Amino acid sequence: MFPSKTTVLLAGAATVGLALAGCSNGEEPSTVPGTNPPVVTGDQGAPGGVVEEQPEGHGESGGDQAVAKLRDAKGEEIGTATFTKDGKGVKVLVTVKQGLEPGFHGMHIHANGVCDASGAEPFSSAGGHLQVGGHTGHPSSGDLVSIYIDDKGAGSTSTSTQAVSLDEITGKSIIIHAGADNFANIPDRYSAAGKPGPDEKTMSTGDAGARAACGVIKD
């Protein structure tokens, strides 16, 4: 006996439902200010895998790009960050070939296009996180995802952001920090008495630690 049309339709709907459920990551979006950067991850490789650098002019935008050569505090070039115009936002590809400790490292676009490694705090010349268009809240306009570095000191990440335009970041700098960025995600139970949630330092830096590498963004 052939199944009825109703049975077939119900079976098809169930199959679609299962497929959609399988695609979901099961995570609810956070409504707590400052817990997530204003970015969408792109074609991320496996942890520690290095995405090949894109050739000059690559992309759908007709070759609108800017590049930053990443250098550590000793002045050694350790990688490259490529910024490509992508609709109303910017696609960001960061590739590190050597020189960073294994693990996650916070990344941000900073307000000043100066990467001076001298002084007590290397690259403090880059200033704070970039804010554009009168934005003052958290996450800042310059917040990016973290990059994962493997046991050989290399890694890469590809992401995109609509919090800034290519024009707004050209002439600024990108910083890779020594530690991971917690995106100010500090539950109240870990906070000091009377001060629930992340403090101002955590909100502004993500507790990512020292500035390990810096690059001026140039077109």
C-alpha cells in the first residue's frame, strides 16, 4: 500500500527539522553587554592550521585592501594581517608564521597607527581600542575574534566585521596580545564582593595581557 500524501509531507517535514537541528550549535546568544565581539567568524581552519595568505587584489570588492606587517617587540616580522572591503564591512585574514606562544591570543584594532616597541610597555604607542562613529560602548569598534596559535608558534584566522569600514581602519594598527581575550565575560560569582560582573579594565581590554605584536594598517 502506498503512503498517503499527508504521511509523506509529515515525514519530509521531520527530515528537514532534524537537518536544521543538526546545524544548530545549541548556544543561546548572550544579552550581557560586552560578552561578544561584533564579528562573524569566516572560513576558519582547524586549530593551528595556517590559512594561505590571499594574493593582492583578491576578493569580490575589486581589490580594495589594506595590509599590516606584524612585528614582535624585537622588531622581527612574524606574520601579516590583510583587510579587504566586504560590502558594508571588512574581511580580516590574520596569518602568523612564527614567534607567538601556543594558545589563544586576543586581537584588536587600535586607535593609533604607531607600533613603537620601546618603553616599559611595548606598543603602548598604538593607544586604546579603536572606536568609530561616536561609539563609546563595549565591545569596541576595533574588537576582533581571538587567534589560535599551535605548538610551533603559527596559526591563522579569518573573520569579518561590520563595526568598521576599510577607510576607518587604514592608518590605524592591529595588536595581537600575549594572552586570550575573555570578551569581558566574567560571571558575577567570580567577581569581588559588591562589584558584580567585569570591571572597567576587563571591559576595555578583555584581560588579554601584554601587547605581543603590532602592525600598522596601510593601503
